[in-house]
Amino acid sequence: MIDFTHKTHPRSRSIKIRIQPNGEVVVVTPKFISKKKINNFVIQSEVWINKQLAKLKQKQDFYETKNELMIFGKKYQKEIIFSSIDKIGIKIHQNKVLINPIENSAEKIASEISRFLKFTIERYIIPRTHQLSGKMNLKFNRITLRQQKTRWGSCSNQKNLNFNWRLVHCSPNIIDYVIIHELAHLKHMDHSHKFWTLVKSFDQEYLKHRGWLKRNGLTLG
């Protein structure tokens, strides 16, 4: 049977299954539902669950596969070079991501790619956020980059902005929309009409960008 996490919710009236962006299968039920009934429901839903997990895997492969890597909306071919002349590390040359690893280990190479992507998005998103906040006349306290499981970005009550470093895979106009979205929360901590009016005033195509993110990734805070 498929592995899942069971959660209860006080307002739940039936058994529901949710597939998290990280692939976790979550079963939400009212209290006092028997384990046998929950397991039977999951077994009956296996075809649907596997179909959703396959769709999720397809989304993940859209950003990175064994041979390709998407950076700022453009796909590059991965190439491992093992050169004693070139500097250890990763660089982009034409349509390729050239990887000169410290050692020939899939785990180490994956770790180096992650570090490279984090550094790449940090160099873009921090100055860009300052630039857009200036245009919007809004001030924030701190920017944090992390790999969030369910969100592309969020804004706290303390005016701290959090961004998912996996935004590095998205095109600059999508990244800008995420930044504008979270900056707008500095003024409106909801998704009211005033909030969306503010977003639209700095991103005329926000509906298009919002739709793209919904189809290809996580949610926004």
C-alpha cells in the first residue's frame, strides 16, 4: 500500500487525500475514523494517487533531469568535464552547464549543483527585491532563501521575506511576479482586491504569471 501521513481536522466531514508538492501523500479525516477505514480508502484511491504522483514527477523533471537543467527559464545541457586545468566548480558556457566536480560521486555532484543554483538565485533575487521595493515604496527587514516544501515565497508579520531558492529555474518575469507578490503583502497581509490592485500596478501580466506558477509548481504566501 502507498505510504501516507494521516492528519485530523476539526472541520473535516469526510476522508480527503492531498498530494504535497514534495510528493508526500496526506490523508485528512474527521476525528475517530478507524485505521481500517482509512487504509481501505487509500487502497481504493491508489490509481488516482499514482496518477497525481506521476504528474508531480513530470513537473519536477521540467526543471531538472539527469541531462538537463533549467536556469532562469532556459534549458541547458549538463556536461561533466573532469578537467585538471579548469577551476573546480560549475559555469555556464553557451547552452551548456559545465560541471568540473571535486570527485566523481552522483551525491557530491548533486550537492555542488544545488550550491551553484542557490548562489545564482541569491545574486539575482536580493538586488532585484531591493530595486522593486524601491519602486513600490515599501520597506522590508530581511530576505531569507531556503528550499520551502510548499511555497515559492512568503512574507511574515515582521516584514521578513522568504523565497524558495528553486525560483532559479523560473524566468525573470516569473521571479519578479513572486517578488512583487510578497512585497505587496507588506501593505496588505491578505489577498483582497486592494492587494491584487497593487500587484497589477507593478505587473500587468500577473494573472498569466500566477497561472504559470499554479501549473508548474508550488503556492505563494
